[in-house]
Amino acid sequence: MATSPNTPAQPAAPATPAAAATVPPIPASPLINPLGFIQSSLAGVTVDDLLKNKPALTMLLHDHNRLNNENGSLKNELNTANTYVSGYDHAKTRARTGAVFQAAAAIPVGFAINILTGGNNALATTGWAILALGIVFQIVGLYYAFWGDN
């Protein structure tokens, strides 16, 4: 009977100790660290090549120092970028707070204008008080949007 791709394969028979002995050993490979570099030689240079080879050691130290300096420079650039992002987030929060106060100021100002222009002199004091509240909200909104926490 032929096995089609849709039929399940038959389970293999359990391995016997004699079968395990016939498996060839795994060939030894050079040590590889998690980053994928071969540890026995790096960039084609082995430890034996570096022993008592002053120019090669000097070049290796110079390369190491260059990489350290580059790493420090990149860390400084990353910190600078993070500072800018933090500042932009803070400015965005201030602008949103100012916008909320500006929107909240429009409501009492609108009510106050309706009361003051309605012709009822008995409500004039109330209209002026509500207008003052709206103006205070406008000032607070402008403060947060432009000058708060600078």
C-alpha cells in the first residue's frame, strides 16, 4: 500500500541499544557563541597569531578603543534623542491641557454673552461673573499652552 501525503506515517519501532551504537558520532565543530562568532578565531586572526606579535596586538587594541569610542558616541546620541522625545511629549501634554481649558472657556463666555445681550438687567451681575470665569479659563489655557512649565 502506497503512503499518500494525507495519510499519517506509521510510528517507528523503538531504537535498540545495538542500533544506537551504529550512529556515527557528531563531528567536533569550533566553539560558537550565541552571536554566531567563531570563538577560536575572530576576523581570521587566532590567539596563536597574536602571541608575541606586537603590531597585531596594537592594531587589536586600537580597533577595540575605536569601537568603544563609537559605542559611547552612539549612547550619547541616543540619550540626546530620548531627551528630545521626552521634551516633545511634555510639550504635547501642555498643549492638550491648554486646549481643554480653551474649550472649557468657550462655554461660560457663550452663556455670559447670551445673558448680557438678553436685555434682562436683573441678570447683568450674573452675566459679568460668568464672563469673568470664562476669561480666567482662557488665561489658564493660554498659560498652559504657551508658558507653563518652561
